[in-house]
Amino acid sequence: MSKSIRRRDLSLYLGEKSSPKDQDQTVAKEFLHSGALSESYAFLIQKICLSSIFLQDVLGLSEKDARNIADVHKVKWLALARRYAAKLVIEVDNFQEGRLQKGEKHYAQIMQRETGFHYDPETYLFDLMPDFYSCDYFQAFMEADRGSIFP
């Protein structure tokens, strides 16, 4: 399938009436720059599958067991949301301060303060993700949680 056919089909799906050049820019701007969209769907599916409603109605777990699993998932959800929010703050701070390669101390301090877990400063560069991916991840958490009917 040619690129022009895919762009045309996508523009029809989006209800756009624009030139092929504008379509290229729209597709690149709206869909290709971020991993947040695919991550949002992944988090939403995870949230649905670990909801007490799904665990009871689809998997047949007891109400007590389903509630326990759903509660553990909520704590995990909160911990991961705090982790990626903290990572985003660290990446932005280190970028603004010009210390992307020397941000170990700041990383360890902020991560421990925001998550409650100890982080070795030496793991900073290992944990650093390209292109502010932490922002995409955090945005995905927020999007998957927005207006969710699954408690």
C-alpha cells in the first residue's frame, strides 16, 4: 500500500479536508511524535483487566479476592505514576541545568523523596529514557485514568 493511500485513508478517518502536504504534517505532529497514545491503550487495558468488575464477572473470582487484587493494582498504579512524574521532573531539571550527564545526585534525591524507595545515584544514566519518554508515560497514565469507569 502506498504512502499516499494510507495518508488519504487516515485523513478520511479523521474527517480532514486538506492537501497531501498538510496531511503529512498532521500525521507527523499528532501521531508520530509520542508514545503516549499506545501507552494509554496499554494502561487502559491493564486497568480494565485488573478491575474488580472484570475479575469477578469474566474470571469468576470471589468478590473478596477480586477486591484484594484490584486494591493491590491501585497501589502499584499510584507508585508507577509517582515514579514517572518524578522522572519527568528530574529530566526537565537536569536539561535546564545542563547536567544531563551529571544528574546522579539529583536523580537519587528526587526519586527517593517522591517514591519512598532508595535509588542508587549510579543507576541514573541506566534509568534515563530518550526524548522525555517519561512525559509520554506519565501522560498515558493520566489519560488511561481520566473518566475511567473501572475503579
